[in-house]
Amino acid sequence: MPLNLDDRTFYNTREACKLAGTNRHTFLRWVRQKKFTDVEHRDRNGWRLFTEDDVQRLKAHVNHIERISKT
């Protein structure tokens, strides 16, 4: 369930990944491999908090298609 603070909505990792169409393990691997820049917000326990912009950025990363040139 999203968290609302100061008129902003925050999602936890599971919720954000579900909205973006990926799973948590894939997201964490991308962060570890520096393929995706981690989110800026965390709660007092250190858990990630995704803003709507973070979710959209993750969704764009999930749907990114690269062209591989053949030589």
C-alpha cells in the first residue's frame, strides 16, 4: 500500500517493481551492476521509497530496447 507524506506518494520496492513490470530481484541486480541509479529516498529502517518519478524511470528502463549492430 503506497505511503502518502507531504502530498507525495511513495511506493516500496515490491510495489514499484510491480507497477514497472519487473521483479524485485531484477531491480536489485540492476542497482548492484550500476545499470540503474538507485532511488534517493529511504525510510528510517533504510528501505527504499520510490516516488512516482522513480517508478516511471524504472518503467522506462524495463521497456528500453537496444539495437545491436551486426558486423
